[in-house]
Amino acid sequence: MREQYEIYQKALGEIPEFLKPYLELDIMKRLKDISLLCGMEYASPHAYSFAFYISRFDHSLNVALITWKLTHDKKATLAALFHDISTPVFSHVIDYMNGDLVNQESTEEKTEEILRASEELQALLKNDEINIDDVVDFKVYPIVDLDRPCMCADRLDNIIAVGMAWVQKLTLKDALQIVHATTKNINEFGTEEISFNDRNIAEYIKLINDYINELTHTNEDTYMMLLLASIIKKCIELNILSYDQLFKIGEAEAVSIIESNIHIDEELTNLWKEFKTIKHFPIIEQPPIRNKIVNPLVLNKRLN
């Protein structure tokens, strides 16, 4: 399945030459060890079954390629590439730890800080005559990011990636059809938005998104996200990890640090063992969690 996912990536188009040096930035390469699926590849095999691994680097590049394909705007494309630059280890688990289960944006505040602190990035931007102010806020580019239920590059690639790797109901053929049906139009709010030239494709994207929404509201997923959030919180309390460190290391290193230190605290030992081996999931009260609702455009008309 990973091979099929990579065919989908290639269908998004060639990487433009100007973009290639930015992929080599240290702040970008860190994202190769940050999972799109919140690090749950490390969880009990009784909790999840993923078809293959997708990193935040994969996702960020895809969002940039979709943006470039639809806009040919270097600034928007770079903002798209950097939209997940502040993703910490285990991604939205840290939002859960921070109590931000609805918006799941509590870590985005570090985006500008991380970008402005990179001297490598500053040098590349200067060479390309691009002001850093034009790439630090991806939300000013509607093709990159729009509020739900609208469609944007970030949301579209996420649906395709998660649909292939976790839901496992979206095939390579489906992904390629979506790529070929993707266009842009002006929505009812006068804003540019990703749209589709085929109603059946738009309906299928909505269906896959609904499957994803169901999975992220299951008792099992909520329990595991909160469990790992408790583990990270405990590690911070014990000075095993610092909050700032979560934004500087990869998940393999974080797991290694945790496993090297679990012996110092019995509660941490038990929590980590549960995370790695749990078979039966206690029923918990479902907290309010972000609803992943989409209602895409078919040309310039809302699907529903």
C-alpha cells in the first residue's frame, strides 16, 4: 500500500525546483519522524491496524504540491509546506494533553517562532527574494487552509492519506480520480476554495471523511489518545521530557527516552505497558472532540 500512496504523491506533480532546497531544512527533516496518525504506530496492535506509515513530512509536501498545482504561487506553496512545522511528537496527542480536543490547534502558536528561528530558512528566503512574513501564516492562503466545512489542500490530502492508511477504504484508483477532479473556484463567501468537477468524486470524499470522523470519535481512539497524553504529561512532570523538547525531536527519540526512564516511576511504567499491550478498552465518557465535517464544492456549488 505504501507503494500505491507514493504513486498518488507523484500524481500531484513534479516538485518545483525552487521548493527542493526547503525540503532539506533541518526543521523540515524532523517531520519525517512525526507521524500523521499521532504516533499510534507505537500503540498496542489491538488498538490500531494501519496499512502503512505516513509522516508529517509526506503530508506537508503533498499540501505544498496541491497548492502549487492550483496557484503557482511560491509564497502560498511555502506557507503550505510549513503549515505543520510546529507539530510536536505524537501530533494531536499534545493538543489532548493541553485540553484542546475541539480545535486541536494549541501547538500552532509555535509555527512563526520556529520559522523565524531558522537561519537556514532565512538564507533561502533571502535568495528567493521572499519575505518571511509572507510564509509564516498559512491561514492567509485559502487554498491551503479554510474553516470547515470548506475544502482546502491540508484537508484534502489528509482525507486521502488517512483514507488509504487507516480507514483503508480509499484505493489508489480513487486517489488518482480525486487528483484529476480537483480544481478551484470562488465559493459563496467570495473566497477561493478547492472544488471538484465531478459530483460523484465530491460525494465520495465526503463519505471517506465521515468514516474518518467516526474513527476519531470511537471509544478506543479517544482512550488511546488520552492515555498517551497522560504518559507525556507524566514524563514532563518527572523531567524526563520538557514541553519545548516535544517540538525539537522525533517520535523514535521520544519513545527511546520514555522507555529508558519508565523504571523511575511505577505509574509511568504501568501507563506505558497499558499503551503498548492493551486488549480490552474501558468505556469512558466521550469528551467533546473536533467534528471533521466537510461539504465540498462541485464547481462553484456546495454539495449539500
